[in-house]
Amino acid sequence: MDETKIVKKLSRIGILGNVALAAFKLFAGIFGRSGAMISDAVHSLSDVFATLIAYVGVRLSKRKEDAEHPYGHERLECVASLALGLILAGTGLGIGYSGVLKLLGDRSALEVPTMLPLIAAVVSILVKEGMFWYTLAYAKRLDSAAFKADAWHHRSDALSSIGSFIGIGMAKLGFPVMDPIASLIICLFILKVAYDISKVAIGQMLDTSCDNAFVEKVRAFVLEQPGVKKIDLLRTRQFGNKIYVDLEIAVQRDISLVAAHDIAEHVHDAMEKEFPNVKHVMIHVNPEELQE
């Protein structure tokens, strides 16, 4: 299956699944008298917008280079991931605010939920955990930051449903105050995921260097290439889900320019073949230093 079909399939399943689940949870929250389940339904509804943003971000990031964007459009996927993080943060804060208002209000007016919200919480946990693993598997296959963020959005919904289940269960046992407290727990889970997603997206937008393990793997690979005597400089930077490498290699000082160019060209092609995420390697050739 090609990337376009995978992206469309993930988006379709994410949108339809979240719409159906949000509607069911909203029904269960309203008729089952559970504020926590209503908050959980709002979280599921935010997943619909999250999946739409992920879809648009991934599609735009796949556009070819043009005159105005000679380095491509990969950073648009980072923008999509950051938007997902902000949506999550806004959703979490809204849910937390609702819970605080109920806790500060007349607690005697708090209602004890029925069994319906409990059933909805169990269904949500199972469905959203399944959607998390399904989306994450394809996100790794696509190496898509936006769909990885969307997968974790599904996981945050599953975690929030666990909070709903505990709060609603405690409310049914005679502690109705636990229902709004469950909303606050959901808020914290969502904010944590929003922070993690936003942090990764911002890092990729700021040309952050790759981790040491990747850099050392590249270094070892380059030194294995014929004609490379030494690495004088090695820098990496993330550009969306792609990587750019700046490299200075030392070669035998008395070989011809053509031979030095052939060595550099071989290193360039070999690296882009060995490391699929490397979009481009800029290589500068230095003469090997004389031995004293």
C-alpha cells in the first residue's frame, strides 16, 4: 500500500471512529449524569480535529520542492504536530476548568452517575487503545511525526477514559465528588501529552541536532568508506521528519581533484542509501594533514 492510501486510510478510520465514540460518550454522559464522561466526550471530539490536521499536515509536507521552497515542505508536518499539541492543551485546560467549577460549587448538587457512563468508559478504553496501536504502527511505517502525535492523542483519550472509569466508579460507591475530580485527572493526562508532542515539534522546527547515537552511527559509516582518511566536521539538523548532514572529510592530499570528487560523491550516495531519513548530505573535501 502506498503512502497516500495509508494516510487516507488512517484519517478515515480516525475521523469516523472518533465521531462515533464521541457521540456515544456524550450520550452516556448526559443521560448517565456524568460530567467526567461529558469531558471525555469533548476530548474524543477534539481527536477529530487532530486527525484532520495530521492529514492535512502530512499531505502538504509531501509536496515537492519548488522555487519558493527549495528545501521542500517537511516542516509543515511539524506545524501540524504543534497544532495538535495546542489543541490538546486547550482541551485539557477546558476540561480542568469545568471540573474546578463543579468542585467550587454546591457539592450537594452533584449527581451520582448511572451504569451507562461506566460502560462507555470501558468501551472507550478498548477502542482508543486499539486505535493508538493501529495508528502508531502505520505512523512508524510512514515515519510521520504528525500521525505519531495523533496516535498519542488516541492514547491520551484512553488514559482519560481510565480516569473517567475510576471517578465514575467511586461516585457510584457514594463519593459523587470523585466525578469532577476525575475531570481534573483527565486534564493532567492531556496536558502531559500536549507538552510532549509540542516539545518534539518545536525541536524539529528549530534545526535541532540528532541524538549522539545517530551521529556516532553516521561517523562510523563514513569512516568505513574507501578514500576517507578522517572526519574533520560532522553536523546534523532535523528538518521535519528528515535530516540534513554537513560533513567535512579528509582525503589523501596528493590525489587529483577528480579522484577527491569521486570519493565525496560515493560517500554522499552511500549515506543517503544507508540512512533513508537523510534528505541531503553537503560534503566538503579537505586534504589530509601532513604527518610531522
